[in-house]
Amino acid sequence: MDLAETFQDRRSQVMLGVSVFFMFLFPIYFAMVPGLVGLDDSSSTSGPSGMWTVSFTEETLTQSLTTPALSDGDTEEDTFTITEDMIGDSKNLASVTVTIECQDQGAVGPGENNGVDASSDVSGVSGELEDQTDGGNCGNGIAASMTWILIDGYDGADYEADGTESDIRSQWMDSDDGRGDWIVELIADVQNDAGQGFGFLGSDDQTYDITWTATIFEVSMEPVVDIEDPTTA
């Protein structure tokens, strides 16, 4: 074997050795890189982990209606429709409230007030929501009010939390609940016989103001950065 062949054989052996070395090195390197930069498998699927300041940007959707004048026992129905487009991307629905307000109209006897009985129908709304009822008189403004909480614990206040970004955000997701037709039906309670025979006139009609309010919000998260005070170091 001449010198050239010997050199070629040694060169081939070296190249083979280098190839085998890198074949074992690369898997080890890529397995170590996430740990070197502070990431792990859970953070790669759940986002960065650490201490966060969590804040909320809140807005409301409202709908108002004044009923026609109703006599005692008359009914009126109002529908509030919430769609995904109304809520928007990256936002969530926190709660829905309906209030019924009224002021006594006409003349009623002493100690008497017109009033209202109200009931909901949420069968056309996504999520497991229960119907409610409420009622009262018109002497105090709000005669009936019903509220549905879509996200437990939401109050709109900023706070700090430790964990992964996606896990914290998932706590404030409405899971697409609350979309659909919210319906309220009211029954007028009008004291149309109040005080008759004692010099008082009866109240022969009553209007009611129905107001729907939906609270929606967007979550913002900022990492908490601890800056050491050099005067105390």
C-alpha cells in the first residue's frame, strides 16, 4: 500500500470517527438547550412561567327598552342577543344582568305601589345557566334584577400570580358560554283599584324600563421584574 492510500484510509477513519461523535453529541445538545435557556417541555406547550401582574380591560354592552303602558296583568317580553362578534377575539364574557325599573304612574292609594313580576328564559343561551325570577314594587326605582355570572371569581381587580401564562389565562376563559338569546318576561302589577271609594283614583297603566348589561373583558399579563436596590446590596 503506497503512502497516498495510507493517508486516504486514515482520513476516512477520522471522518468516520467525527461523524459518530456528532451523531451522539447532537441529541444530547438539543436535550440540554431548553434547560440552558430556562425552558422545559411544560413551558413550551403552556408558555413562559413565572410571576405575573394580571390586569383586565373591561367594557360593557347594553340594551334598553321602555315598554308601552301596561294594565294590571299585562305581559311584555324583551330579548337580548349576544353573539361572538359582539364580544370579539381574545375577550371573554364575565356576567349578564337585567334590571327592570319603574316609577308609580297615575294615582295610587296610601301605602300602595304598582309593581312587577319578572322571569327569565335562558334556554337559548349556550352553557349551563339557570332561569331566575324576581319582582318588587315601583316605589324604589329598581323593581326587579337578575344576574348571571359566567366566570366565577371575576371582579376586574389587578392581581399577581405565579404560574404559566396559558394556565393563568385559562382561568378567565368563558368557554363560549353566554352566547344566544337572553329573554325576560314581565307581568305588570298595577293597583288600578287602589283607594277607590276613599277619594283616590286608580292607576290605570304603568311603563317599565328594561336594561340589559353584559360585562366583557380582555386579560393582560406582564412579567414581574425584581430590581435589586444597590443601596441595600
